[in-house]
Amino acid sequence: MDKSSALEYINQMFPTEASLSGVEPLMQKIQGEIRRVDASILSAVRQQSNSGTKAKEDLADATRAVEELSHKIQEIKSKAEQSEAMVQEICRDIKKLDFAKKNITTTITALHRLTMLVSAVEQLQVMASKRQYKEAAAQLEAVNQLNNHFEAYRDVPKITELREKLNNIKQILKSHVFSDFSSLGTGKETEDTNLLQQLSDSCLVVDALEPSVREELVNNFCSRELTSYEQIFEGAELAKLDKTERRYAWIKRRIRTNEEIWKIFPASWHVPYRLCIQFCKQTRKQVEYILVNMKEKPVVAILLLALQRTVEFEKELEKKFGGGVPTKDIEDDIEEIGTWEDNSQNISKIRKKYEKKFAANQESEENEKTGNKDLSVTGAGFNFRGMISSCFEPHLTPYIELEEKTLMDDLEKIVQEETWDIEDGSQNNVLSSSTQLFSNIKKSLKRCNTLSTNQTLFNLFKVFQRVLKAYATKLFGKLPKGGTGIVAAATGMDGQIKVSERDEKVICYIVNSAEYCHKTSGELAENVSEIIDPHYADGVDMSEVKDEFSAVITKALVTLVLGLETKFDTEMAAMTRVLWSTLESVGDQSLYVNGINTILSSSIPVLGKLLTPVYFQFFLDKLASSLGPRFYANIFRCKQLSETGAQQMLLDTQAVKTILLEIPSLARQTSTAASYSKFVSREMSRAEALLKVILSPIDSVADTYRALFPEGTPMEFQRILELKGLKKADQQSILDDFNKHGLGFTQPSVAAAMPQPMPSPPAPPLAITNPATAAGFIANSEDVLTRAAALGRGAASTGFKKFIALTEAAKDRKDGPLRRLFNA
């Protein structure tokens, strides 16, 4: 205990003076405890002293035990060495006896085998002389096995003599076998019934001889069989291209006639297979010679017939002997090129396709299980395809020329017979000439696929490209043409294009047909790249053809827009003839607006029905981007506008804008109506802004023009003053003030026929007379810009687009300087 704890303990034990009487007993108790602890400590010290002495004794005992153990180990090691020397002395004589026994055993075995070899060679010699092939085959195998045991004794004279004798016997057997086989095919096999059995037994001897003997025998047999073939078809009468089919008939008849006789050959020799390989090589050489040495250009029909029969023969050999590369059945894929089908038909075709593949796999597995695989050559791996037919490749140019002529003639015919109309109820709105063209191309592709998948198919693909480009040219030439004047020569575009309702339909059909050809030509290239040789696959590309049809689509849609613009010419001219300065009151929309509405109401529903949403959207964008600036420029062509006339024209502008915004609903294509509406609003807002400038008071017209047209020009501003009816003298002061302040931007105006001014210095900020209004404008400028950024395509950009966006965003505000411009 520390000091404080001891004091607390004492105070706790003796809290009062009366309790001090117990101090003496407590002291006695504590002293007794001290004596007990001292005694325990003394006992522990004595015990520890005794333990140290005992530990020293135990350590000495352990040291003595280790020394004794080391001494005993040395003794054991010495005795083991003595024992080993004794054992070696005892076994020395036993090893000599063991080696002697092994040598004697080897000698006895070698002598026994030598005796067997000598006897077997003598027996084999007798069998060879008697032509006992079956027994000789078994005996030869035994002799070969015995002979292998004496490979290490080549230098022994007796062994050398036996080996030479065995080689002589093999040569005798070989000469006998070749001599007997020379009579095969001469008719002796029908006279001597035992000849076939003897030849069958001789095949066993050939198998027992070296593999080179079998190769030599089979090659000699095949060469002898084809000798008559060379004699027959090298003559002048049959060495012609139109006699090619008779070559294949000869070999098939030869195989069929001798099928039973040739069963004497073991199946592992593949004699019919080897014969067909040599036949193909020899036939290729002869046919190639005929093709190269033809004095006149071959008749295409004869050339194709010979090639077709050759390909069919190669397929027959491939089917009979196997070893070819499995091919993909592409007939269905070719048929699917350019077809119009719904999802259920596609699903049904896919299901049938995979059911057909599954059935083919099941059949091949069943054939393997039932043993049909012995009909093919296992491990041969020889591909008959193209072995003969490939020699036709360099000579198929007349065929390609004929295919191109046929396709081009058919193209001219189907274009001439084209009605340029679609039957009622048609789902695709595609001209029949385009579908008929691809039908002819598919037939041509099928014909070529059965003949070649190499250079010829690649050349035919090039023909397809030329034919499709020619069709694109036909479609291009069918589009309505415009005037050819100074405007057309300067702009590179046709002038006015007059189109009727039928012309509009034809243009839509051309757009759809070009899109169909664009899509189908890509499918055609994919199918050709799958079936053509991989060496040519990289060159199969329809990009140029697809670009041609894309150009047709673009030209057709632009022609459609120009046609409608031409229809608007009368209404635009009527707009300029209106006496805007003498109008007394604002009434309903003008007659020219009704004319524009009539034109669009008659054309748009038909176009919306025939064009796809993508191309109809493209058409609408082109129409809006053309009609908006044209309407704006047409305002400048009008004469003087009174305030009432300007208000009437502003009403007409709003009506035209409404008509344009209702086009998607009129065409029943509202998928892109939102983006189109923003586009129309942006294009027509400039005309609205121009009329608002004209309606502004004389004293604020310059400020209004600078606010709404930051890229405007002095020339354009002067024209606006003329439209307001100001005299030259009144204009001059306003123009001087305008030129003095200048504009914030000096970019040229988009108004037609307006010259570009020289750059002007930056204009000062817009004057605002009401400070409260100015504060409200500044405080809410971020809100206006935010709303402007949400308008249309690039509405918050610099220049005219930004100001149009600002004015559109400010229309809903009740205060601010821009609002004053609309209330002016």
C-alpha cells in the first residue's frame, strides 16, 4: 500500500478512541504473520541450495553416458567395415559365376534363334519358288522378327550371309508378285479361277515387304489401267472440249466394271482412290492442253457444260472418297438477298435452317456409327475439289462477258418495261425493276457458285458492281430536269423544276428503290465474301455502288424540294404584287398564303405516305431551310409597306409558319415533329423580326434593327427604310446616325441580292431610358440566356441565331427593353 492507503486502512480499523484498545492484539497478529513468512523464505532458500547440488551431479552423469555412447558407436562402425570386407571377399567368386551364367544363356538363345532363322530362311526360299504367297507372307513376318534380333551382329560373317540370302528371296518374291499382277486386266482372271485368290494372297506378301514395294505396285497398276485412257482420249477425235463428259464416264465405268476384281487389294491400300487421283492429274493436263491450244474462241455453252460436268465429277469423288473440306450450303442465303419478310417469316426460316443443319449432323454421326466411314479414305485428306476444274479459271472470260451482256440486256429490258408506278396494297413502295434486277443477279450468282468460287466469281462480282452502277444511272436519269440557264450554270444546280403529282410519286419510288438497292447490295457483298475463296474476300466491297445509290437518294430529295419551290413561285410573285401600302385594315390571311397551304396540302400527304421517316425528315429540313430564307428575301422585293400592310404581312408570316408546323401531322409522321418545329420556328423568326423592325417607330427603328439583326448591313437597313416609305431626305439623317453608331457585328446579311458592306466599328450598348427596366433586364439576363439555350439547333450561338433565341425567350416577359420592341 502507498501512504494514503495505509492511513485509510488504519482509520478504518480504529475509527474511534475506544477502538484503540485493539491495537496490541493487532500488533501481535502482524508479528506472528511476519515470523511465518520468514520461516517460509528460509525453507525455500535451503531447498534451492539442495537442488543446485543435485543438478551438478545429474550433469556429470549425463556427460559420462555420452562418452560411453560415442565409444560404442566407434566400435560398431569398425565392426561394420570388417563385415563389408568379409562379404565382398565371399561374393567375389559368386559375381564371376553370375556373369558366366548370363553370357552362356545369351549365347544359347542366340544360337537357338540363329538355328530358327536359318531354318525359316530355307523354308521361305522353298515357298517363294513354289509361289505359296499366303504361307510365305506369314513366314516372312516371322523371319523379319528373327532378323531384328541380329541387328547387333551385322559384322558376323554368318549373319551377313543370311541377310544377303533373305534379300535375294525378297527380290524373288517381288518379281513373282509383279509378274503375276501384270496378267491382271488381260482376261486371264476369267480363265484361271485361282488367279484372283493367288493375287489376293500375294498382297499379303507385299504388306510384309517394305512399304516402297506396295507404293511401286499400286503406281504400276494405276499407270497400266490408265494406259488405255491415254490412248483413247489423246486421239484427235476425243481430244476435244465437248467430249470431256465421256472422260468421266470412262473412269466411272472402269471402276464399276472392275469393282469385284479389285477387291483382291486390301482396303488399306485405297487402290480406287489412288487411281482416281492419277486420273484427275492426267485429265487436268490433257484438258489444260486443249484449252491453251484452241485456235478459236470457245463456245460458251460448250465451255460451261464441260466445266459443269467436271465440277459434278469432283463432287462425286469427294462424296465417295471423302477427304474434302466441308462446304456451307449457301443456296438459302442467296435466296434471302433482297427479300421483304416480316419477323414471323424470318423466325420460321431460321428454324428450318438449323433443323436442316441438325439433321445433317445426325446423319454424319449415324454413318460413322454404322461403319459407313470405310467408304472414305481415312487420313488421306486429299481434296478433289478444283483438281481438274481449276484449269478452266483462266479461260472463263467469255462466260463472264456473256453474263455481263445478259445482265445489261435484262437491265435495259426491265427499265423499258418499268411502269414507274406501284400497285395498290404494296408494302415496300419499291419499283419492280429493282427487285427484278436483284433476282437476275441472284440467278447469275447461283450459276457461278456451281462452277467456281475463285477468280471467276470475283470477276462476276465486278460485273455486279457495273450493272448496279448502270441501274443507279438509270434512276438518276429518270429524275425530272430543270432549266439550263445562267443560274443553273453558276450554281451547279438545276433551275426551276416543274413536277406534277405523278412526278412526285415517281421521285418517292426512286428514293425507296435506291434505298432498297443500297441495302441489298451490302447483303450481296456479304454473301459473296462468305462463299468466295478467302484470297479474294478482301476485294469484295460495294462501297462505291452504295455511294452511287446514296447520291441518287440525295439528288431525288433535293429535286423534290426544288419542285415544291417551283410551285411556290406563283405565290411568291403574288405576294410582291399586293399593294401593301394601301391596305386599310388587317383581315384574314392573304390569298398567296392560301395558295401555299393548297400546294402543301396536296403534296405532303402523298410524300409522307411514300417516304420513310428518315428521308421525310430530311425533306422537311431542306424545305424549311429553303422556304424560310426565301420568304425573308421576298419581303425585300415588295414595294412600300404601310403599318397596316406590315401588320397584315406579319399575320401572313405567322400563318405560313403555322402551315409549316402542321406538315408532320398532315403527313402522319410525327416522330420527329419536335425537332422540326424548332427548326421551322428558327427559320421563320427572321422574317417576323424583320417585320417587327418595319413596325417600330422612326425614332427607334435603328436601335430595333441593331438589337434584332446584329449582323445586319447599312444597305439592308436602307432598304428597310424604303419599305417604311421614308423619303430620301428623311432617310439620310437616320442613316447618318446609324452609320455613326455602327453595328456590333459586321458579318454579311443573308438577304438575297444584298451587297456586302465594309466592316463597321463596334456599336455602343443599346440605349435604355428606364433605369428600373434596365435593372430588371440585367437581373434576369441569365434566365433569358438559359431559356434561349433550350431553343432548337444551336440557338444560343453568336450572331443572328443568338438574337432570335433571345427574342423568343423574351416574348413571355412583361418587362425589359426587348419586350418594348414587340409592343412597338
